[in-house]
Amino acid sequence: MDLHGKPLNRNYSLSLIRVISCLAIIVLHTANVSEMLYRDDISLYEQTCSMGTVYIMMWAVPCFLMTSGALILEPSRELPLKKLFKKYVPKALIPLVFFGIVFQIIDEVMDGNEISIDTLKRGIYEICTGKSWAHLWYLYLLLGIYLLLPFYRMIAKGSDEKMLRYLLIVYFVFLSIIQAVKSTGIPIAFNIQVSGIYIFYLFAGYAFSQKIIRINKVASFFIFFVSTAFIAILTYRSYYYEIETFDGILESYASPFVVLQSIGFFSFFYSDVGKETGDKLSLKILNFFDENSFGVYLIHMIFIRIVLRYQEVNLYEKGILGFVFYCLLLFVVTTVLTGILRIPLKFFRKVSAFIIQTQNQDNLKAKTFARTNISGK
């Protein structure tokens, strides 16, 4: 779901991480919506499996942030404020406003209401109050990150390996470990004035890209497997024994288990630029899915709502194979649809770039001509 364009030397391992994470988010949302819709009709086993799937897939969003950190905190990239507000901020703000209104229109249509100017007003109100479709929370997060990005880049550029490791340790202890303990009801007064775990993931991705943190594949797999197993065990105990103590840990991206999952997954698939393997066709397909992953994130909930909620398709009646088939089909369909919808956008960008380039060339010629005349005088 990276919004920052293709780097000069493309790292396809980051593309692979984003694509798999995008599929994981579709699985997460499909399981979550299904459980909410049919909670009263399914067995305890089905409910536990559904929510276990949700909790086990929560590494996906952190991995998106880690891939972003690996790219946008790169010291060699220049980021003046003009570029920040011309390129980065609009890439979060425009989709937030546009899709917030689109989702409001969809709600009105599916509820049988007429579309009017009040629809637009309600859409804007829900965008401002954060009451639009739940998955748009990620755009609010991106917008906040972008606005403070120059300062995060200063930290990354000005920190040596020791200081960056220290920063990650402090973040992990105060934003993950202590928060997990607090969620169990144990009062702890210690805190730092940072509100969320998400910046940890941003700097962690940067640390991996700069080889400040290195974990071999065996250790990475072990970390991911063990943390996933703990989440599964806590989910089982939470639902079968009705132990609510673990709910705060299971439902949070700040959970130590989610942090370890994300680190294990990212480090397992991450590799340096130039070390990727695969034929040109495979890399081209991977690139296609990667380029459209952000659009998939935005529109996949439309199909989940229409199919599961309004068409009342019960995936529990289809079994595990039906669930898997639906998720894979939704992933492919939304990727292709996003690719089609982006065609006119790409054309508009090319035309705009051509016009700007032509104007710049004309301005340069005019300045050169003016200088020549002055010199001639």
C-alpha cells in the first residue's frame, strides 16, 4: 500500500511484502465482517476461528508501515515542504475525502435513500468526525505521518545505529509492553509522550533497510510462528473460557505479539536491492499487484459489504474452501478493477507532466532569450 512512487532501484521484496499484506487485510476484513453479521447464528468454534483469523492477520498493516519507512525515511531522498504538500499530503487527503463521500453515497443507495446535497454534507461530516467506513482510519494515520515526516526524517538521518536501536527499544517498551500490561488491568504510571505504536513500525522498516537490524530467515520464521501461536492460544482462552483480560492485547496493533509477528514477517521476506530472483513475467505480475494494492485497500470493503451484508452471502455455509476462494477472488477482482480505474488517472498524470515540462522549457527559453538581449545591449 506504499504511496510514494517507484524507487530508482526497485526492491521487489518490498513489493512482495505489500502484496501479501494486502491479501491478509482482505482475509482479516472478510472474517471480521462475517463474524459480526452472523455472530448469533454460528457456533463458538466458528466464532473463535473467525476472530482468531482476524487477530492473526493483524501484522499486515504494520508491514505496510514498515515498507513505507524503508522508503520515505531513506536519507538520499529530498523532501522539501513544497514536495510534501504537493505530492505526499494529497495522496492521503484526496482519497480520504473522495472515498468518504463515495462510501456515503453507497450507504444511502443501499439503504434506499435519495441522493441529495445532504448526502454530500453527511459525507463531509463523517469524514471530519471519523465516522465513515472504519478502514479509512489508515488514511488518517498516513496524513498524520506525512505532516510530521520532515521531523521523522531528521531523526532517521541524524541517528547512528546505536541511537536508532535505542529509539526502537524505548518505543517497544513504552508503546507495546507497558500498554499490554495496562490492558490487563495492572496500573502502570510510566509513559512517554507518543500516542501510538505506528511510528515504531515506520522506524523499524527503516532500520531493516539500513541493515541496522538483521535477523536471519530461520530466526525470522521462528519469531513469526511463536508469536502467531501465542495469539491463537490467547484467542482460544479468551472465547472458550470467556477471559476478557486478553482482549486489549488481541485487539491492538501495539500488542507485543503483533510487533513480533510484523518484525518476523518483514525480516523473513525482506532482501537487499538486486538480490531478488524471478523471471521478468513474475516480477511484472508482482509489480502490477503492488501498484494497485492501495486501491485494493480502499475499494475491497465495497464488495465485502455488498456481498456479505446486502446480498446476505453466508460464508460459514461455504466452509473453509469457500472462504479462501472468496478472499482470493476478491483480491484478484479488486486488483484488476483498480488497474482499469487507474488508466485514465495515469493518462491525466502524463498529460499534466508533459504540460508542466513544456511550460518549464518555454520559461527557460524566455529567460535565456532575455539574458541574450541584455548581454547584447
